[in-house]
Amino acid sequence: MPKKIVLPLILIALAATAAGAETEAPTAASNLVAIELVQSHADYVWTLVAAALVFFMQAGFAMVETGFTRAKNAINILMKNLMDFSVGSLGFWAVGFGLMFGATSTGWFGTSGFFLSDYVPGQDPWVLAFWMFQVVFCATAATIVSGAMAERTRFSSYLIYSLVVSTVIYPIFGSWAWGGLYNGGGWLEGLGFIDFAGSTVVHSVGGWIGLAGAVVLGPRLGKYSADGQARAIPGHNLPLAALGVFILWLGWFGFNPGSTTAANKEISWIFVNTNLAAATGSVLAMIVSWLKFGKPEISMSLNGALAGLVAITAPCYNVTPTSAIIIGAVAGVLVVMSVLFFERLRIDDPVGAVSVHGVCGAWGTLAAGLFNVEGFSLSVVGVQLLGIVVCFIWAFGLGFIMFKIIEKTVGLRVSPEEESDGLDFSEHGGSAYPDFQISAYAQK
Amino acid sequence: MKKIEAIVKPFRLEDVKDALANLSVTGMTVTEVKGFGRQKGHKEIYRGAEYVVDFLPKVKLEVVVDDEKVDQVVSTIGQAAKTGKIGDGKIFILPVEEAVRIRTGERGPEAL
């Protein structure tokens, strides 16, 4: 701006401020209110920026899952991810948020705040910011399952699952652990359960439902040879998978520190814990894969980063950075062993979702008790274990029942012909890569 | 006229093309193919499961030339494509009944 405009503008601004000051001289009390308002505004900004980061994790999941599965199913994976967020948002708006954070007399589920009825235009909109932050967490839990059930699930049946998880399975468990963050108050948090950002509430819930889905579906055609040996079905685009992991890692900087829902200095140590756990997880997973397979393997190393992130999610607020490294290290080892374990059980999990989110979610929740900065306490660890077990029973149990019902009614799995043709063609009438010739790479 | 079909290692393609240009062989068709002969495939590993990749990427070059040029073209391709290691490829010679230039309708060796 030219100098001859700047100077007059400054004078006008000063005059205006002086004129305003004459009518409202600040007092100590009004200063306090103003300061609190600035803090409140900062809380809103941080919470919503974090919500946007966590939203972007949907892109991360989409890319990881697409990259780790075959090209002929890419459209289907993307549709499931898109709908997990879209159907999930609507389900959580209508029913889920109320069940999770509504007023409760029992401590088992909420009974108010459905359809965002807590929001009254013109009044304090904190519920909107809080809802926005919570809905992206619900969508994260929902989309975890899409990876475990990839490449053989009927799309219409998956939509049913998506609605049920965001309206019933996720929010009710969530109310037990987090209801008190708003209008509710759950029985589990009442016992002192620690799960700051959701290793159990989000990741284990998603992981165990994914396990139920993979179990009910059965393995992909060709995954196991006649003598029970697991065969490789290589992902078609490892650059996409890696991009997805980096996006998730970035989004986790909203997931964990954002769970303060407040702009304060503590977010700095949550950031550091998050990063150290992810880094250690990927290094350890790489080392384990190197020792076991003879060469450092990319898909395991990528899973290792995610395992560290999932594991630090519960304890990110109450452990030291050094502990975060240990927690990430254990997760990195655990995830590789877990992937191989489930594969031996003939449970086909194309992207390792159950191992990354279910198993490492449980580990992270336990770690929040073991590495608690407030000191080791057996009763605290006991409550952590209780939460882990109850989550498994709830999520795997309800998930299994739901998928069995879907299987017996509308069907859960596509036919062998549809699976061989690829879901892009059979379920969606298209091809993700129309300009390219898609063909299988690995034989036996 | 004869069609010369050469299956060569992909990274030799440019050298083969340049060598043929020096013989004034002005046209050719190239396809990306997979295959194996005596060169075995290799093993890869994905998430702990080993798998075999038998079909290796190759490039198939097709050139149609006058009968007099065949020997020279075949030995030029062979020299340019050779590395001395297993998997260098093969050259096949097939008879061509007729050739047509689409734009002008010319037939026979003038169409090449």
C-alpha cells in the first residue's frame, strides 16, 4: 500500500479506537472477561483445526487401503471410505452423538442431543465445534473396518454396517469412556479409565469389528492354497499406501493433541509423544521384517508407523516422551507378529487393520496404565484391562452378530465370479484405471 | 517380404531402434510383453508370504522388411540386443503375404 494512504488510515484507526475507549473504559472485571473470550476463541480454533486434520485422515485411510489392495477393487475401496465418512456423519448427527454425549442417568448411554438439538442458533455454539471434532473420530473408527473387509464385501451390505457402527456400536461404547466430556458420564470413565484420544474408543472398536467382519466373510479367493499356505496378494500401488500413511501421521497431529479441545501448552508434549511413537514403531517394524524375511519390507514398515500412532493415542497425555518411544517400539514389533498370527489362523486382513488398530489399540490402552506419569498403580492397570476386554466383547460381539444377520438376510460376501471380475466392475460398473490394462502380477 | 519379430530386454530397445535406423529401417511396432525362456523368474516376498514371478517384462519389436534386407536386419538386432546374459531374447522370421499403406492404398514392398 502507498505511503500516502497508510498514514491517514493509521490516524483514522487511532481516532476510532480513542473514540471507542471513551465510552468503555476497561475494568479488571471486563479485562478478565475479554481474556477468557480470547482463550475461548483459541479453543475453538484449535479444536476445529484439529478436526480438519482428523478429517484429512479419511484421505489417508483411503490411500492406504487402495494401495494395499488390487487395482480391480480400487473404486469399491474408495466408495466404502467415502460412505463411511458421509453415512457416518449423518448417523452420528442423527443418533450417535446423542447416545455418546447426551445426558444419562445410567452411565450406559445418552438420551439427549439427537439431531444436534443441543444447538440453539444465537446461543453458545461450542456444541457445534465439539460435534465436529467428535464426528471425525466416529468416522475414523468406521473406516478402519473397510480395510479388513476389503475386496470381497457386498457394497450395499457394507452401507448397512456403516450406519450401524456410527449410530450404535461406536457411540454407546464411547459414552462409557467419554460421555463426561460433554453432557454424559460413563461407567467406565467413572472407574478412572484412561483413553485420552481413543486407542480403545476409536481404534480397538474399529479393529475388533473389522476382525468380526473378516471372520464372517472368510478369506479372499486365492489367499490360501489347498494345503493352507498363505499366498501373497500384493497391493497394487505402494506409493499410494505410503502417501496414505504420511497423511495419517499428519492427521494424527490433530487426533491426539486436538483431544485437549483447548489451546494450551500441553499440546506440545502430545505432539512430541505422537511423533516419537510413530517413528519408533516404523523403525522396529522394519527391523522385525528385515530379520524375519531377509529384507526390510515396506508394507510392514508402513504398518509399524501406524501401529505406533495407534498405541500412543491412549497414553499421549500421561506418559513421557521416553515412554512414548518404548510404547511405539513394542507396537512396531507387535504389529508384525500380529499380522503373521492372524494370517496363520486363516483370517484374511488385506491391510493389517485388525493388527494395527485392534491389537495395538489394546496395547496402547494398557500402556497408559503401565507408563502413567502419575505413578504405577495396579488398580489403574486393572481398569485399563477391564476397558480393553469390555471393548473386545462389545465391538467383536456386536460386530459378529451384525455381520451374521447381514449374511443370513441380504448376504455379506460377493459371489466368486464377482470377486474374480473385481468389485469395480461387478459392484460399481466401472474401472478405476480405464486407460491401463490391469492384470495380476503374483502367481503362486 | 518378411516380418521379423524380436523379443528383447526392455533396456536394449533404444539401442536396437538406433541400430535399425542406421539401416534405414524406418518403421517398427513395439509391444510390452511378459515371458520367459531359460531365464527363470525370481521370488518376491509380501507381508511374509513368498511368491514367484515367472513372467519377466520384455519388449517385442516387429519389423516388416524386403527379403533382401532380412539377414542384415536380423544380425543388427541380434548385436544391438545382446548382453551375453541369460534372457537376451529371441528373433523369429515369418512370411508376410501382403502389406498395405492405409493413407495411400499402396501395396507390396512400396508400402513398407
